Amino acid sequence: MFGIGGGFLMTPLLVFLGVPAPVAVASMAGHVAASSTSSVLAYSATRGVDFRMGGVLAAGGAVGSVIGVEVFRWLRLAGQADLAVALAYLVFLGVIGSLMLWESLRALARRRRGDPAGASQSRRPALLYGLPLKMRFPRSRLYISVLPPLLLGAFVGVLSAVMGVGGGFILVPAMIYLLRMPAGVVVGTSLFQIILTTSLTTVLQAGRNQTVDILLTGLLVLGGVFGAQLGARASARVRAEELRVLLAVIILGVGLFMGMRLVLTPTDPFVLLPVGG
């Protein structure tokens, strides 16, 4: 519905239900890949996917996934994975959610007043045209350097490995406000990139960290594939500004929830680990 994998919401819920953070993060990547695949099939039928842009983003995402998995492995071995996951959710979701909510409310206010979009809404950053290695993206009507999408994809790949997310909560706003892609192809393209990045992340997490719960991932996949079809249909009935407001509120709520876990006293302050655990 929003062009995101949904891991930013499901991972905290799994942690809340008692699943260890490393297992929740690693197992979510497979679920995100499956649900995103289901959604892309629906969007591609309406020509709502820029496969060339998605491929460039995914190329950067592959590099970021390799780096992120190694960082996550180091954090897990150091015993800091739970803290790192909670801090990452608090910082990234808090900042992104606040910015999205502010911009979306302003857009809604302008639409209700009947004001036209300002020049800044349509002007693309000059940096996109000053960098080398330019490529044409016909579906998005862009002729820009591939460096910004590659770097953006790499950053999303790191987040996918460390937070168990598809990275859509960062990718979608960046595609809209930085790359200035048409709204009609943003959601589908974001989901296409998420498929490739999270699929690689799942394989790497299973091989390097052995933290993927196959049964848990399978159950999440079954629900995600079904829900993705409903979300793709529902998105066509809601205005883009209203979708962004709803997404911003959800992002802020999840970020605050993870932040509260850092300061509230846990139900079980001490946990006995098995021998060798």
C-alpha cells in the first residue's frame, strides 16, 4: 500500500512477542521479499514499475547488504544487537516520520486551500545533473547520474541487514523529493528494489549469522503475500498525500515504541541463557 516492505512494523511486533531481535531481523527479510514480489506483480500490470531504476537501486543495495550483514554479525557477537536495533529504529523512524508528517500535512493544507504546488515541488536538485555516469530512465522521465540511486540503494541495503526492513520508509521519500520521480512509479519501483535487496540479505543472514527461522519466515510469507494484494488495490483508492500522512504516523508510532523499550524496566530484568548460549 505504501511502497515499503513492512519490516519496520513487523520486526518490533516480533520483538514485542518475545522473538529475539537478531532472529526477528534476519527472518523478516524473507517475508519482505515475498510480500514485495506479490505487490510488484500487481503494479507491473499497470505499468507502475521502472525496472531500470529499480535495477540500479538494487545494485547499490547488494553492496549495502553485504556490508550490513557483516556489521550485524559483529554487533551480535559483541552482544549489542538488541541495543543497536532499538537505537536504529528510534533514530531513523523518528527523523523520517517527523519529516514526512510535516511535509504531508503542508501538502494537504495547500490542496484544501487550492494553492498550486510551489516551484520547489517540481524543480529537481542541480546535483543530479552535474554528476557523471548519466543514464536515461524512460519510465521515470529522468536523465540523471546513476551515482545518487546507487548510493541510496547501498544505504537501504545496510538498513535491510541491520534493521530487518526493506528500507522503503527511506527510499520512497527519497525517490519523491530527491530523485523527483513521478508518483505513479515510485511505489512499484521501490518494491522491485526491495525484492532483490532483501532476498540477498536473507541468504547472507542465513549463511553468515544463522539467525533465519525458516518456519517463522514461512508463516510470515503466507500472510504477507495475501496482504500485499489487498494493499496494492487499496492504494488506488486513497490520495497520495493522505497515504503519506498515514505512513508518517505509523512510522513515528513504531519509532516511539522501540524508544520506550530503551528506558522502561523490562518484565524479566534477567534472562538465563543455556550453556554455551
